[in-house]
Amino acid sequence: MKLSSLACAMVAILACAACSPQGAPPAAPADDASAAMPAPAGTSASASHGAASPGAAQVYLFDLLKRPDFASALDDLAGARALPAWVRGGGTATPARTVQVEGRPMLLASACKPHDCPGERVALLYDAAGHAMWGLYAQRPADLSPPVDPDDDSHDTLTWLGHPDPQRQQLLHDALYPR
């Protein structure tokens, strides 16, 4: 009986660690927009996704928020003042990645509200060279019954931040609702 109690406790500890940014491995703050490898030079002018190099440290939204340039761009982002406090803390995040938009490398970071990922999510697209940022904040009603597929945005309230063009809107949407 003691063994099963110990196993349950271990599972609970691991589950909590997985839902909190503190459970993520530490990542070194990036000094520039090259936190992940940009897409190869021959890629199209439309959005193409970059992949992190094997030895590169992964960077999360909470890491990016420590960078003065990124934090300043978020402060300047139209609509960002209305975002919930968890966004400024970085939430529960996936690694940011570099994407190409119109031939320029940009960082795409996404996160969700700790312990409520389907309920609240945010994606931010950052152009370090132009010190510009765009975003998408999604909020789902709490009382949906039966629960809805997390990748279905039909019940969510979507708030666009910074007036992204259609290409940037698609990138931000896809970061929150992968196909």
C-alpha cells in the first residue's frame, strides 16, 4: 500500500512540475533574435518555420520577457495593457521559434494560463530588427459542456493585438490552434 501511495505522490509532483514554468529547464536569455535558427535562405517570402539547432538552448516566453527590447515592445503593443497578469509572467510556455515573414526572421512565442491552457492562450510575434510586435489572445468560456476540442476556436473570443496583417494573423492563429 505504501508503494502505491508513493507512486501517486510522484505522479502528482511530476504533473505539477509539467504545468509550471519553473519546471521547465532553465534557458539562457538570448541577446538577439537568433534564439532559434532562422529558416534556410532559399525559403519563400511567405511564412516558413525555422527549427532550433541541436545544441541551441530553448527560449520560452518567460525568458523573452526578461529581455529589455522584448518587454519594451510588449509595453508598446496596442491592446497589451488589457492582457491578464499571467502573460507578463510568461505563463506555461512552449519553446519560442524563429519564423520568416517577408524574408525577415521573427520570434514566435506562445503560452497559456497555468492550469487552464484551453481557457486562455496568447501568441506573440516579435520583429527584433524593427522593434515591432503583434499578438493574439484567446479566451474560452469556462462553462462549455461538453468540453470543446482545444484546437477548435469557434467558441473562443479572439483579441488581435497590434493590428497584424493577414499573414501575421495566420502565424499567430496557427501557434494557438495547430492543425
